[in-house]
Amino acid sequence: MAKKQNTRFVCSNCGAAHLKWQGKCPDCNSWGSVNEEAMPAPSLGFRKGSEGLKASSSKVISLDADCELPDVSRFSLGISELDRVLGGGLVPGAFVLLSGDPGIGKSTLLLQAVYEAAKKGQKVLYCSGEESASQILLRAKRLGHLHPNIYVANETNVDAINATIKEYAPDMLVVDSIQTVFTPDIPSAPGSVTQVRECAAKLLDVAKSTNLPVWLVGHVTKDGNIAGPRVLEHLVDCVLYLEGEPNSGYRILRAVKNRFGSTGEIGVFEMSGDGLRAVPDPGIQFLEHFNAQGPRPSGISTTVTMEGTRPLLVEIQSLVTKTAFGNPRRVVTGLDNNRVAILLAVMEKRAGLYVSLNDVYATVAGGLKIVEPSADFAVVVAIASSLLDRPIAGRYTFVGEIGLSGEVRGCAHVGARISEAAKMGFERIYIPEASLKREFNSDRSGKVTETKGIEVIGVRSIASLDRLGIW
Ligand code: TYD
Ligand code: MG
């Protein structure tokens, strides 16, 4: 009989288990992520002679209109941008995973959140395996966030954390980070897939049975996934990402999963000398040239992008120069590289704007990333403006996706975008003609409608760019 295998090989990227070691995980194609781990003990239900398989039936509830509803009163954390991303506050028993690059400000944000909670009389247990208690104390002192209701423990044994929860009965728990926590039941190292999954499951058990809200800090890998197990994402109620360019002071908090609210909401923070400061009106922050007085340089345009339900005005900057060598350079930050390449081809073919002998640089001001295709129009205008060296004549903004035939295609949330542009003091907004028809029931092409003090212009195609009065 073959010897019973007591180790297995688990991919730390996707969690897949293999019988043999392999250089490349066949499931997720990542290299060098397969590590040896001890076989987990078989679950009770499948042990020979166990009674585990004979289970009694479960209690079921009917989704009746007048059934008894559980208490989901949300607790406001007192940080407006954090509450917004959570969907209006923290739900009792919520299991929230906060992840982001190292040094982006996860521990700082959580320290600020627990301080606000402590001020409201909540007892908080902060378990840290990353920093020592004295380091946390020093940071709290520097931020002015010392409070007797915050209890710090340098604990990484998940059973000890559970025992501490039983003894101190906190109203909120922070575990910083889940990759440092371990359970002695499993022989593999902290941070391995089995450890992370098992520890999270143990904490989840406590959170759900005692209605304790739990914050887990999770690391991300170099390609931006939550390090180790994607399995964590399935386990938790909310997954929040804190992101931002290391060189810019702005941090964006994004919900990618939320069982208690909408995803796609963002919160904007600014890293300052005294921690992360919420930026409740980010529109002003991402417009550099459009708030300044005086002449505007060429190559600058703006768009209104939707981040969740929130319209956000952002500035797109472009520079087009003669190519010094044979191969023109295209350098893009904050926008999709391929998308910009398509836009350049469309400009050349449909609008007669020849860029193939030029280097093109395009960026989004403020270190923001835009994924929405409705920013296309503004990108085209910025590049054209730099190519022709003609600055945009006034405070105009542009919304719309550009199709391959140069048409400006309709987009969603036009009303909200127009209102935001008007609120920010813009004089004119160029939108897709189809959206103009839908929004204002007007079928005259390029009709100008005065609304909310802003001129709205419908555009059908970028072929007519020169006749739109942009420059
Ligand atoms: P931290 O919260 O420790 O990051 P993480 O837990 O995500 O690894 O943040 C560390 C960075 O934040 C550090 O590089 C310095 C910066 N920072 C400030 O600029 N101001 C501050 O008040 C604080 C506390 C940190
Ligand atoms: Mg940290």
C-alpha cells in the first residue's frame, strides 16, 4: 500500500491545492507561489464511524413581510468618507477586510476610526502583529488619538485573541494584519493560505455569534490581489481597498464588495502630518488649472467621471511633441494604455488629427485612475488641444465614450454629471447627442439647452471637433 501523503502543495495566490510541487500554479498561472503545507485534519463529518453525517434538519424562516427583522442599526464611525464607503456606517457583526499596499495608511485609518468609536463610548480591542504596542501608542500620541477605551494587544495567536474577546467583551475588534495571525492547530507558517483561511474562519465565528464588528487588515501582492487567499474575499462581508499613488497625498478608499451597501462608492482622503483627513468635496482637488485664474495652457481638459453614485470632476493633461527617434512614444498614467491607443487611431482616421509622428503623453491629474470609457471624449480633446496648441476657450467639460467610427456614444448618469459640472462653476458641458435627446427630449442635433446655468451641447461625432467652439 502506498504511504499516506501528509503534506500538500498550496498556491499562495489562488489557494489551489496540488499533490506535487510545481514552479507555476496550473490554476492561476502565477510563478513561484506554490508552497508545501501540512495536510489539514479531515473534517469531522467524514471520519470513519463518525455520527457527523447524520444531521437533524435546520430551522428555516420565511421571508414574510412582517417577519422579525434583525437589528441592523448602523454605527457611524464619525469619518464621513469611511461611513459613505461602508454604505452609511458599520453594521453590527460586520466582517470587513481592509487591504492595500504597504505604507498606504491602513493602520492609520483604522486607528482614527477606532478613536472615533472609542470617543462614542465603544470599547475597542486592537490586536496587532505588525507593530508593537509601544509603536501604536507613539503613533496614537502623535495623532492625539489616545483614549482609555482603546485596548492594544500584541497578540497573533487567534485562540488567544478569542479568549481576550471573551474576557474584555469589546464592541469592536481590529486585527492588523490577518497574515500575521496563526492558529496552533495547523503546523504551517502564518500567512500561508490554510492559516489565513482558518484564522479568518475562527474570527468570523466569534463575530457572527456575538455581533462583534471586526476589521481585518490584509496585505496585497505586487499585482494588487489580496495576498494569499482570494478565499478571504468570499468569507468577509465587505472588502475595502485603500489605494493611491505613493507620491501624491491622496488616498482613495474603494468598496469592491459590500453586503450592506453599494460597491463602487469611493471615499477620498488626504495624507497629512496628522493622519488621513477626509476630503468631502474632492471635485476641487482634482482640478488644477481650471480653478486657477489667468490663461490656461493647451493640452488640458476635464471630464465628469462617476465613482459609484458620486460624480467627480477630473482634469486630463496631455502633451504632444515631435518624435525625435523613429518610434513614437506613448506614455499614459491613470488611463488605460490600450484605450488611449485606440483613441489616437480614431482621431487620425476620423478627425484628421495626425498624431502618428508625435510622442503622446497623457495623465490624470491628482494620481487618480479612470476606468470609465466616458472619459474618452475629454482625452481626445486634451490630445487635440496639445497637438493644435490651442487651449480650451473657457471652463468647458466633456463626457462621452468614443466609438471606432468616431461617434460619441451615450453614457449613463448624464443628469448627475451636468449638475456636478454646474455646481463646480463650469460654463459648458459637451455630452453625447444620444444622451442629450434622452435627457431633454430634444431631437435637434447639437441643440443648446440652458439648464442650471450651464450650457449643454450634444455632440454626434469627433469629426466635427473644429466646429464645436471648443478653442
Ligand atoms: P501606515 O498606516 O502605517 O500604513 P499601512 O498600515 O498601510 O502599512 O502608514 C504609514 C505611512 O503613512 C508612513 O509612510 C507615513 C505616513 N503617515 C503620514 O504621512 N502622516 C501621519 O500622520 C501618519 C500616521 C502616517
Ligand atoms: Mg500597518
